[in-house]
Amino acid sequence: MRHHPGRIGLFLGALLPILAANGCTQAESTAQSQNQTASPPAAKSGETVKIVTTFLPMYWFTKAVAGEKAQVDILVPPGSEVHEYQATPAAVQAIAQANVLVKNGLGLEEFLKETVKNAGNSSLKEIEASKGIKTLEETDHDHAEEKGDHEHAGGNPHVWLDPSLAKQQVENIRDGLVAADPGNQTTYEANAAAYIQQLEGLDKEFQQRLQPYRGCTYVTFHDAYPYLAKRYQLKQVAVVQIPEDSLSPADVQKAVGAVKQHKVKALLGEPGTDNKLLQSLSQDLNLTLRPIDPLENGPQDPDHYFRAMRNNLQTIEAACKES
């Protein structure tokens, strides 16, 4: 067979641009695939972002930031003890269908690791609201084993009960939502700014009203208020780490010892604690038993945070006024 160099040259000349074009198309396709893999997860264009939050304070803060731009749901029903919560199939399904998960972190949501694993949602974006917050150590309790080990590896997790730290949580949630859903950045930032302004005002109220009572000591039956106490120069003596349905003799003895050791102004109890026993104990110690709220129950209205915290402020102020 005779070869025709001219024809071969023409054929190669025509073929090379086609090969080059195909190569560019494949490279662009690969680059686009890599970019899609690297980009943060979010709902498809035009779809509403689905957010699940772990418990009530995280719901309040997230809903305040998201407004109507996202669907916000809650895993732990209000009024349930987040320390004791066991995930349901519905919780697994909610995480499986979500774009974003907002959690307190610091080891509070002990149920969460296994629940997220079971949900199998590889594109889930997790936001830890307590990221970057300097934590306090939890109080040691000799009888902690009676109800299981509730030591939190990240330190005491109850940071939402300090308005200043709640502000940091809102900022973390804002930044996480902007990263997951940049199309609504303006709304998220504006909503967060408005809520943060209210938190700053609440902090000033606490500062002004509790300033005369620096050093005031109160006994609680839940180790939930050390951040609030530190912020406003008060002293919390926690008898137990988590609220219990019934107090042990050791709990009662510890409360009596704390009252004798410190100039305790009041006993602060909360829902879920053995209030009949606390009432009897307060009478024996000649102290007033006052209610305090860990903010794990209430309506799903972000403004309820401020109402509940002002009630706590009133409780602490009244307790510290007692001579």
C-alpha cells in the first residue's frame, strides 16, 4: 500500500484540534466535579435549607438567625432532659434529610455521634455553637456513677446561660449558616446582628442589677450556672451535676455542708428536682427555695430566651437581697 504524506498531514492537522478540544472538555468536567465535592453542602438552588438543632436553646438561636429563609427543626423535645435523651428513629430520619445540624457541643449531646452515624448523611454540615469558647471544669461529684457517667470531655457545656457566651454561639451559628447557604448571607447577618444586640442589652441588665451583690453565694441542684456566676462575680455551689428525680442522702448532706461553709443566700431549684425535699430542706436551713430555669423547656419562640433569662435575673437578685 502506498502512503500519501500529504493526506496524512492533513488528517492529523484536522484531528489534533478535536483531540485538544476533547481534552479540555474532560479537564473542565474533572475540575467542576472537584469543585462540587469541595463546596459546602447546601440545598439545591431554589430549595429551602433544612436545619436540625439538638435542643431548645440551639433552636432559638438558629431560628433567630435563619428567620424564614430555612426550615428549622429540633431533635430533643422541649422539656426533655438533654443529658438523658435517647435518639428515636424519627431523629435519625431528620438528620438523614437535613442539610445542616446545629449542636451545642462540649460533650452535651451524648446521643449525637451514633445518631449522625446511623443517619448516613455524608453531605451534612455540622455547626458547633460553642466552638472557640473557653470552658470551665465541671464540679466533681462522688455519686455521679449512680445515674451513669455524665462527665463532659469539653468542660461544663452550659454556656448558653451566660448572655455573653450566648452571643458567641449566635455568631458561630451565623458563620456556619453563611458558609452552608451563602445565597442568604445578607439575611443571616442582619438577623444575627439584631439578636446579638438584644443579648448585649441583656448582659448590661445583669451587670447593672447584680453589681451590688458581688460575691453572693447560692446553692443549686444542677451544675448549670457556673458561667453566669463567673460573669457577674457570684458564686455557685452545685450539689449535683445533673438534675435528679430524687436527691440522695449524700446530696442533702452536701447542701447542708455548703450552707454552713458559705454565707449562702438561697437554694435554687429547677423543674425535675425533688422540690418537696428541697422545700423541707430550705425550711430546716431557714433559707428561701427559689426557682431557676436551665432553659431546656418553653415555647419555640427565640424571644423566650430573654423572658426566661430575665426571670432568672429576678430570682438571683431577690435571693442575693436577703440578709
